[in-house]
Amino acid sequence: MHPPPPDAGVAMDFGQNSLFGYMEDLQELTIIERPVRRSLKTPEEIERLTVDEDLSDIDRAVYLLSAGQDIQGASVIANLPFLMRQNPTETLRRVLPKVREVLHVASVEMQITAAVSFLTILQEESMSVHTFAHSFLQVILLHLEHRDTGVSNAWLETLLSAVELLPKETLRHEILNPLVSKAQLSQTVQSRLVSCKILGKLTNKFDAHSIKREILPLVKSLCQDVEYEVRSCMCRQLENIAQGIGTELTKNVVLPELIELSRDESGSVRLAAFETLVNMLDMFDTDDRSQTILPLVKSFCEKSFKADESILISLSFHLGKLCHGLYGIFTPDQHLRFLEFYKKLCTLGLQQENGHNESQIPSQIVEQEKKYTSVRKNCAYNFPAMIVFVDPKNFHMELYSTFFCLCHDPEVPVRYTIAICFYEVSKLLNSGVHLIHKELITLLQDESLEVLDALINHLPEILELMSTGGENSVQENKFSSLPDLIPALTAAEQRAAASLKWRTHEKLLQKYTCLPHIISSDQIYYRFLQRMFTIMMTNNVLPVQRAAARTLCIFLRYNRKQEQRHEVIQKLIEQLGQGKSYWNRLRFLDTCEFIIEIFSRSFFCKYFFLPVIELTHDPVANVRMKLCYLLPKVKSALKIPADMHLLQQLEMCVRKLLCQEKDKDVLAIVKKTVLELDRMEMSMDMFQKKNYENDLLDQEKEREELLFLEMEQLEKEKHQNDGRLTSDKSFEKKRRDSRTPTQSLSKNAAISVPGPSSSTPSTSKEIKKSKLTRSQSFNNQAFHAKYGTLDKCVSKSSTLAHSSSVSGLVRTAMLSLTDDSFRTRNTSSVSVPANFSPNPVLPSTSRGPGNTADPKSSGSKDAQPRKATLKSRKSNS
């Protein structure tokens, strides 16, 4: 049976309704489009805007300024710096007079454009200072008192920049002398405000005698002005004036004015006086600070809670500088009082007594909450200074509760600021850094990504301080007292990955490269390494994928277990290098680039050379193209003559690309790559003068990789010996319990001579024990090295382009390889013992003593995996 057909009438009505709906939408679009059509220029307007193309730049500028519209004149003024560079003489003679005429009746936008253009001409130094003063200075001074504040400020900024360059005589005649009349009470408020700012700038250009005779009388007059805006503006310029007149005049002239202004009836003037006093603390001696400034500051702080919240904002911002400047003159009671005042500001708006009045309307409540948040944010900014104020030894008793409140503040800006300061706090606490472990976890788990982004800027340094307890030696049980660190780090990464802020995610992955310094290799392997794989294969943001690839390479570099390393290498080759998605194969090439940078040349050639070369047959052009860019670095990883067979394979693949490549873009890159490969010089097994630093770095990398293998074997032997010793002890105890006293005496006498306590086994155990101790000490040195005999050689290599790709983490690890165990070795022939040599089921192109001893066997090892991987490539394609 078939379902009944739908009602035709309903279908018809639906079609009509949809049609009428479309018609209404079209009518709305027509209405929206009408103003656009009206805004189009008519033919007459287009004719008026058209300029003859044969005119020169100068003639066109003069024509547009004379007969053009405002937008054309503004374009000419904005282009004035270019005209000055191209033809300064004609521009000054013909264009500048027209600009002066236009500026008399110009709009606000054109005025601001002219001010910016004049400032650009001054900064570019396209003319002499005297020419600028003669041609432009009068225009600037003429428009300083424009009725629009934005225009006036733009011209004032240009004038203040010109003051730095103009000669003294010009400043005296053109600027200082007119200020005498401009600063009088008969002038406008705008004129007097401009005079205040110019006076503050002029003091740096004249000597103390001239300032005392010509400028200080004007300063005193403006400090006593009837308008509070003028008094406040002049007060903020007193700092600049004090720097120009010296300490003696500052004490006798400026300080009395500041004291009087600090008692002004206007709150903005008192605030300006307070901020100026704080900024000038270094200029006063101890007597002035203790007898004059400290009472003023105390009075200001006591009255601040009764005043407007804006005063509290300024006070909280300058409190750290104030406590630092007055440190040493506080009595114990004053010290405690300032500390309690700071604590009160840190919780302002959070306590019940600071609640809102019922008479306040919601908008006032919101505004007050914003001001309270600003106060607490400033307190977080000053927290490191307050640690110095109370002494880090007293942190736990005096400031820990305040730090806890700031880290758990309900407002994001406060937590963001304390996250920025977290590293400074950690450095100051030093050995007491363990006190803020929980707050680190709290900020890592913060719901706001802004807080996390601020914290991870110095995350490696913070974690290192945490792991070392503020000392220079690494603890054996890293973060044993902080089990929540790894879950917090993984949760932070997942939260960043789930957001749209990929830059925060990328930064966090880059900072994860510090984890081998901090936690164990097994913890990294089981909690972080697989996550890096997942990001590389599933994330859609290329910078994030590349950051994950580089971090994975760092994790692999410092992995302590050979079996885990082989598993990671196998995954890289199978899931990325031989993956079905071309995107994964591209990421494999990115990873190989990082491996060349981080690992030794022999490591890359042993595990990754063949998988990389196989991608020359990739069916996707983008993969082959990226491979071509990587080939020069691949060739630089080869050494002659040990890797001659690898070089031949590389050349064969390049020839095939040249002959068989059909994509024109790839072919063009192949040709460029061939030229670059021909120009490259191959590294030799023996050191060369040209590549000495690079070869030395590579040898240290390889030496460290071999030492990791040795360390792993020694640790295995230690565990086996410990297990044997435990079983022997238990067996001996059982035997002692079961035998009689006489039997035990006779057996002891019999065993005492030929027993296992002979000298040779004891010596071998001691040797192994010393090796293990030395290898364990290397594990600490590899991450925290500070000394090394190769320091000079390695530091020089930073100037070379090739060695600049070596990361700072690897450089630190290599510098630590100056242990005595290496000094007796031959630097040119480092080999792994037979029982330590890896035997992975991986594409291997290992070289060294094994290669030279039995080339046939090494060739068969190379050939067999390559055939297998080629077959898998064919099956995938």
C-alpha cells in the first residue's frame, strides 16, 4: 500500500505563501538599496572630481587644494610627507601656502591629518630643523588653541615633539616668550592648560639659572590658578621641572608647592599632588621623606576611604612604589598600619561591611563594583613589592591569606593580574615557594582562559622553581608533594583545546617542552605523549599541530626507556608517515624537521631517513613539494663516507623526481632544490674547520643519546641486583631460622673463605654502582647544567645559520656532558655496547662501527624494511 498523496490545496497554499514571502523580502531589499543608489555620484560630481592625469604631483596637489573637495584636500595633506621627500623645494614654495589657507577653514578631520603629517615630516628629518621652524612652527602655534580638544591635543603633541629638536634660541623667541602672555589669567583655560604642558617640556632644554629666572615664576602662577584643571595640570608637570632644576631648588621651590597642592580643596588636585610626590620620592633625602612626605601620605591614606573611589584606584596603584620609597623610615607601628591598609584594599568590595546602600540605583552599584575591581587588580599588581616590604620570610604569616584571596577573587581581571605576577612571587619566596603550590593548581584550573594564558608565559620557570624548592639542586622525587600538578596540566590543555583561542593552546603546548625537567619519563609517556599524537592527527589548526609535533620530539628526546622510544617511532612512521591522509603525511615531514633539529644526525638516519625518502613517490603533489623543501636538511644529516649508500639513495630519488614529476609547481621546486643540494658541502666523519661547531654539537647529541641507553641498562641491572639481594636475604633468614646453632657455626666457618665476598665481584659491583651514580647525576646535569668545558665552542655556534635551529633545551643538555666519564673516551668513535644496542622492528639505516664492519648485513637490514613500507604504501594508495 502506498501512503495517501498530500492535499493539493495545502501544497498550493504553501507555494503561494512562500512566493509572497519572497516578494516581500525582495521589496525590503529594494528599500535597503535605495539609499545606496542615492549616495552614488552623479556624472556632474564625477566630472568635478576628475583630475587631468598629465599633471605632476605638485600641480595636482595645488589644484586639489584650490578647487577640489574636502576629501581631496585631506588626501593631499596626508600625502605631504611624500611630497617633501620627492620635491621639498617646490612643496614649500607652492603647496605649503595653500595648506595654510585651507587649514583656516578646515574640518576637524583635516586638522588632525595636518598635525600628523607635520609630525611625520619632523620625524623623518626630510629637512633641516631651521627650515622646519621657519616653515611649519608658526602654523603649529596658530592652531594650538583650537576649540576642538582633539585637534588642540594633536597640534600640541606635534609641538612637544618639535621642542626636543629645536635650538634654544628658537625655543626662547618663538615659544617661551609668548608663554608669558598665554599663561595669564586673562587668557582662556585651554590656553593656560597648553602653557602648563609646554613649560614641563621646556625645562629639559634650558639650564637651571634660566629656569629659575624665566620659567619658575610662571610655574608658581599656574599652581595658584583659580581653575582646578589648571592647578592639576601644572602639578603633574612639577616632576619634569624638578628634574631640570636640581635637588636644591626642588626642595626650596617645588616641595612647598606640592605640600600646598596636596591640601587643595579639589580632589583631582590632591590626587595629582600625591602621584607627583610618589614619583619624586627618590629626589628627597631621608629627613624630607620622614618629616614632610610621610605625614602627608598617612593623611592621604586615612582620608581615602571617605573620598571618591577614583582616589582609591590611584592609591592602590602607587602603593607598592610608595612602600618601597619609604622603606627604612617606617616605625614598626607604621609598618603594620600600611600592611593592614594594603590587606583591606585587597578585599575591598568583597566584605559585608562594604555592601551597597539600599538607596543606590543598579547603575551606580555596577559602577562602584568596577572601581572596587580596579582597586583589587592594582593590589594584585603590587603584590611582589609587598612581599619585599614584609620580607619573604614572613610571607606565610603576613601575606599568604591575602594571596589566597587574590587567586580566588571572583573577578577575572584580578586573577589575571596575580597570574602575571606569579613568577615574580615564586622568585621572591625562593625556598618557601612550596607555600603557593595549591594556588598554582588553582590558577591552572581557572575557568578563564585569559588567566591561564597569563600564567603560562612563565610556566617553565615556575615549575622549575617548584621542583627545585627554590634551590639550585634538583630534588630526587620531583613534585612528590604536589600530586595534582599533572591532572591540572592535562585539564588546562583540554580546556584550551576545546576553546576557540588556538594561540593559547599553541603557547601551552610549547611550554610543555619543559616537562622533562620537571616530571619523570614514565609520567610524560603515559599522561602527555599520546595526547600529542591525538592533537597532531585530529586538531584543525596548523600552528597547534606543529607545536604538538615539536613537543612530542622533545618528549621522545628525553625518554628513558628504549621500548617506549621504539613504540613512539613506530607510531610516527605508521600513523603519520604511512597514513592514509595526506595531511598526516605533511605533519610527518614537519616532525622530521624537528627531529633533525633536536636529535643527532645518526638518530635521524637510523630511523627516519628511509620513511622520508619514500614520500618522493607520494601521490599528492603537496606532500612531494614539502619534501623537496626538506631535502637540503636531510642531506645535511648525512656523513661521508659512512652514509655514502644513503647519499646514493637520496640522489636516485631526486633524479626520479626530475624525470618523472608531472606537476609543474613541484617540478619547479625540485629544480631549485637540486641547485641547492649541489652547492651544499657534505659533513665528514672527521671534524672540519668549517663545520667544527656543528659537528661538535651533533657529537654531543649522539653521546647523550648513547648515555641514555647506558643509563637504562644500568638501572635494569640495579633493579635485578636489588631483587636478587632481597631474595638472598629472605632465603638466608629462613635457613638461619631452620638450622641449629652448632650447624650455623660450622657452616659459617666453611663459607667464610670461598664465599661471594671475594675481592673481584665486590670490585665489579662497586664499578657498576659508581657508573649508575654517575649516570644518575648526568640525568640531573642534562637538564640543569651550568658549567662545561665546551661552553665557548657551543656558544660560537649560535652565529651559524644551521646550528641556530638547535633548541635551547638541547643546548643546555649538551653543555652538561662534560662529565669525567667522557674525557677518557675517543670523541670520534663512540659506540654502544653490544648488549645495549637496540633491535627495533623499524626502518633502520644505522651507521657507525656496525656498518663498516659488516656492510652486507647492514644493507640487508636496510633493504628489508624499505620493501615492507613500500608495499604498505602501494596498498594504501
